[in-house]
Amino acid sequence: MYDQQLGEQFDSGLGDPIELGHQAITRSLPTPAGEALRARIKAAFADVAAAGEPGLDALQRALEADAEVSSVNDPGTPRHWSAYGTEELDGYAGLLPMLSVANWRFHLPAFLLAALEKLSLPVWETGLPGAVLFNLTYAADDRVWSRKLLDRFQSLDAPQTAAVCAFLEFVSDNPHQEPLRGLDAEKALRRYWRLQERAQPTIRAGATTAGRGQIDAMPARSSAGKTKTLGALLSVLRAPVNARA
């Protein structure tokens, strides 16, 4: 027989099941692996310079004022990427797609580290890990965005690329998080970061910076093929009407 008083005492002793579940997830994070990854990210990006680019604070102010982010000339108060707090970066996650290549490379380690701090939180509490993963996932179906992503990815040196790969592998294999984050990390690895260098999509030499350049992953006809096709078309157009009939 169920004893209501005893049951209520038992329930009150347990506490809120959702909160307990969150605490269990937080406590069970693989700390040694996480700390090693943090150290690797910090070491890989230790010497990255801001190169006079606008700070995230200035960009956020421009966005809130409904101004073009590209028109921001004031770099704001110089801050090293390590000076940003996790909660600040959570609020700045929406700026990631708007950053220049140099600014993205400079702030990337801060976002990677902040995403690790937020990894165990549910999606309704933070959008930071999802935003970071989205900005590390190659998208071949959007020519302009894919060009911007490749510009960014290829700006990283070997240790930085390896650090990003290690971050994505960590997220992909981490059971203490939202399941979709692991799937998104696996997608990013599969589309670019885990590929051998010769198999990665690249930007063709001489491609424009406006996103109109050909991407190697997308097959293009050779100039000889184009000349042959154009010649055949002109010969048909120049032929007498009776002959074509």
C-alpha cells in the first residue's frame, strides 16, 4: 500500500528531477579530456593577432543600431580573445556569420572554449554551442556562404586546424549533451574537417572574393570543352535554314 506521507518525504528529498538530471550531467563531464582540449585550443591560437579588426562589442553596438557591420571603423577597446567571458560570448554568438576572416580567426578560440563550457546545457538555455557548430559546417549548396566558410577554414594553420578537429571530435563523442550537438559535430567533420587535404573542397585560384568563384568540389567544364561546345553551337546557327530542316 502506498504511504502518501512517506512518498512526499521521499520526493522532497530527491528534489526536482530536471534539476537533478542537469546536475548529474554537469558532474559527469569528462574533465581530463576537456581540460586537455582547452589547453590545446589555447596553445594553437596563443599568437593570433586582432589585426586592427573591430571588437565584438563594437560590432554588437552596430547591429543593435541597425547599421551595417562592415561599416564599423572603430575597432573599440582592444581585447584579447581570452578576455571575453562565457556569458558575453553567448550573447555575441549571432555575430559569428558576420565576422571577417581575420576577426573570425581571432575570436574562434574564445567561442570554442565558451562552447565547451556550455556544452551540457539544453538548447533552450544557450544557443552558443549550436552557433559555433553551424559556423564550422561546410555548406556546398550556398555558393556565397561556402566561399566565406572556405576562406575562414583555410586561414587556419596546421595546429589550429587540428585543434578545431579535436573540438569537433570531442563534441561528436560526448554523451553528456544534447544529442543533436553530437550529430552536428559529426556532420562538420564529415563535410570538411575529417577529410584528407586533397579531398577537401577548395577555392580555385583566381576566384573572386565576392563569392562568385568556382569551388573545386563543384565540377566545372574545361576551357577546351567549352570551346568545342561553343563551336558546335555556332556551326548549327550559321547553317542554311534548308540544311537544318
